[in-house]
Amino acid sequence: MKLVVLGSGTSVPHADRSSSAYWLGTAAGSLLLDISPDAAHRMAEEGLAWPALDAIWVSHFHLDHIGGLAPFLFGTKWAPQTAVRSKPLQIYGPAGTRAWLAAIDNANHYRLFQQPFAINVVEVSSGAEFTVLPDLRARTFSTPHTQESLAIRLTENEKTSLVYTSDTGYADDLGDFASGADLLLLECSFRRNKPMQTHLELADAMRLATIANPRRVLLTHLYPEWDGRDLVSEAQTLWPGETIAAADGLRLEV
């Protein structure tokens, strides 16, 4: 699996960090983990094969995670690059994903589902297990962020694994869900004294890393308070494993 960070930031406008989106390439195809309002243009900027994108995962309905879904479909509807596409686009998300997209679609008769290719929306619940792509299996976990928010564990060929928490508050069980992952893509919104319980600060994130003991941790969803801070050095005082600070454009082999 190859990961490209398209957006390592939050909903707060930032000169260097777009909001949440991550491209995952596998031997069988491609998957977008969350689709922020910036995601479509970021895929193009990174030279990724967005016209051939196989699947999209939506973790929850906050706009910095799903706000680019309707604009992306509006783009594929008219783009010459997708005019001859025939393979379906799979969209996976929590219960309510289809209704959310339909509400946007009907707001101005965009006809987002009238594409040269089929769009299949698959709604999943916590604990669901399903196949995203050939040889890429998924399992979900309910996170303490919103009513619908889900973390996802992806396993390729029954070997390599990636866990994406998306936005979450702290829960020991989330560490267990991520146990032994090759890469834990973990939110770390705040440095300390977080203003809300539905996100993580650094101590929370490293506590989860201690429970999960992944091969590597990639800290992301970084608010501007992290600007100018040495995130990796601070993280290593709390957990001795390999920690990476996410940045837009970062590419990793999982």
C-alpha cells in the first residue's frame, strides 16, 4: 500500500495544510480516505489518477471530511477525463451517507448520480467487515466523535494493515482496534489542554499508540497551534516508537 497525504489539517484555513483527505494506492486499485473540500484539486496537484479512483471512504459528516464529495462528483460529471469511464465508483460511509449526498444533489438539481459510470453508495455500521477492493478487506469501529463517526482498519492480502481513526475522542478500545497495525493514521488535533473531548491531544494520541503498538504512527489533523512545534520530538517523550508528522504531499510506503 502507498499512502499520499492530501490534507493534514483541519477546517481552519491554513496556507500549508489542506483539510482531511488521504490517497491509498494498492495493487488492486485506489481508495480515498475522506474527501474534504480541497481533495479534488489536491489529487490533481499530486498527479494522482483521480479519473480512475475506485472507492471513497467517508468517516463522518463534518464538512472537512465529506465536503468535497458532491463537488468531486459534479466534476467527474463534466470532466473529459471521465467521459469514457465505465467502471463503477464505490462510496462507503456510515448510515446516512446516501441521504446526505441526496440532500446536496436535490438542492439545485445537480444530477450527481447521472454519470457515465455507476455510483454505488454502501452504508456500513460499526463492526462491519467488507471488501473494498480485491485483496483489500475493511473493518470498522465506532469512535467517540459524532454519532456516526467510524474508524477503519484496512488489510491487504491478509498481511499489511493500516488503521485510520479520522476524528475521535479517546477510547481504550480504539487502541485495541488498531493493535499491531503497520501504520496507524491517527488524529492529533491539539498539543495540550484540548478544548473538547471529541478530539485528541498529544498525550491521548500517544496513549493510544502505547496500547496499539503499531509499527509506525502518522499524526495528522493538526490545528494551527502545532505550527512551529517539533511534533515528533514531543511525541517521542511519550511513546518510543516511530512517529511521523503528517504534511501535505507526504508519501509513505505502508
